[in-house]
Amino acid sequence: MMIEAHELTKTFDRFCAVDRVSLRVPAGNVLALLGPNGAGKTTTVRMLTSILSPTAGWARVAGHDVVTEPEQVRLNVGVLTEQHGLYERMKAVEYLDFFGRVYRLDASERKGRALALMERFGLSFALSKRLGEYSKGMKQKLALVRAMLHNPPVLLLDEPTSAMDPVSAKQVRDCIVELQREEGRTFLITTHNLTEAQQLADHIAVIRSGRIVANGTFDELARQFIGEPMMELHTVAPMNGLGKDLGDLVTVESQGETWLRFSTPEPSRANPAVLRRAAQMGVDVVTLAPVSRTLEDVYLQIVKEDEGSSGESGQGE
């Protein structure tokens, strides 16, 4: 596991910001950590980067303990924080050279990586500009360049595409996919962009009031909180009782004269059987397609169930 936390806890006086959080992220995977403002996402990331020490529990990143091996953790992690901490009087080339020295890169590595990353994010033209002249989106991309400068195997990104225009946001998403699939990098991403999280993440964890209230793949969470996958079938003419005749194959949820919806745990096996049955009954099928299920649907149901069970709202840091 490249990121592993077990009952990680952080309290500030009597306030528990993170409450027994357990996470496991294999090498080459993307975990999206979702939750409302103040749920505990940032505090969790700060513990995983050895910025904060946990009150209880433990965590390892790239095989290094966040408490006993903080320097090794930082050398193996690239971090994009909510507050970038950019030195606005510096030129970009000076800023990246400074951080390259911090990461112990020699002169040729510092220059080569800085130039390659600035080109990747479309910032080559701004190498000699002072950071105070950068737009919000440019600053966000430069902070990503800084996080990736030392070629870390693990990247912890807090709202990586916030303040970006659609083109720049796509550049960042494409870069994450490329680094994950082609180079095996591991990511933990916090974001409020649920479409982006669904697109990028292998696993999703939802944190509220400092607790993990849901954790799994999108399909696992969709099944748990919404139900089995749903398919919709449309026919040329009235279905002649097809809905009733499918009862031994699938669960018909709703239907009209020329359409029906059914649920099934294994669409890849059920769909061919449904089409064969329709053909046997002389029913011409126009379309058979999955009913769209989004992470937003799943997330809202998770929040609804958690609020119903606890009656609380998140107040973590």
C-alpha cells in the first residue's frame, strides 16, 4: 500500500477533527476523498504529509511512518494545498529552482524538470514572470508543478482544478490519468467536483464530522446506496406482456407501453437473455441501455443516510 492509515485521529483540545479514519490506497490508484467544508479532509492530508502529528492511530506513506520518518515521507510525496504559499516577488524560474534545491535536485535536474513541467501545463511563456503577475489559474498550475518537481511516487492534491478554466482543468485531469496509468503514480485527491472525482477515482471515500461514512469503488457505493444497476429498454410497438415475461430474468421496476426499466446485479449476463426473450416474443427492441447513475446521486444519498442516522453536520477542519 502506498497510502495506509489505521484509525487516524486528531483532536484539538476537546474537539475531534478526524475520528478514527482508516484508508488504504494501492500503488497506481486514485482515491477521491469527498466531504463538505470542515469535514476533516485537510486535517487528514496534513497528517499524511507529516505536517500534523496524529493524536492516535498511525499512517504510512510510500512505506514510511508519518510520525517517525517525516523527512522520508516528504521526499516521497508531492502536495498541493488549499493555500499555495507562492512567493509572489519571485520569478517562476527562481521559485522552482529554489524548491529544486530544497528537494536536493542537482542543477540539471532542477532545470530539466522545471522546463518540462511548465511546458506540460502551458506555462513556458511565463517562466520569467513574477508570481504576483500570475492569474489564479496559473498559480494553481504552478503549485502543481512545484508538487511534481521532485518526481514523487505519491501526490496529495487538495482541489487540483479549482479556479481553472475548462481547458486548464482538462490539462490537469489528463496529466493525472497519464501519471497514474503510464507511470504508476498514486493519488489522493480532495475535490467538490463530483464529476471529476467519478472520472478520475478508482476508490472513493466520504468523510463527514471527521468520520469515514462510506468507502469503496463507485460501483460498490452505487449498489450500496442506490441499488443494483438499472437498464432501460425501448421497443418499436407495444410490448405484448414482455415485462411480465421477464420476471424470471430481471426485476422490472417500471414500464409503459413501449418501454421498461429493470434492475439486475449482472447486466452483462442479463441483457443478452432479455434480448433473446424479446425476440422469441416477436418484440422489436430499439434500444437497451444503462440508466445513468452519477457520483452526485450516490453522494447525496450517502449524506442523507448519514444525517438520518447521526443528526449531525461536519465541523472538522
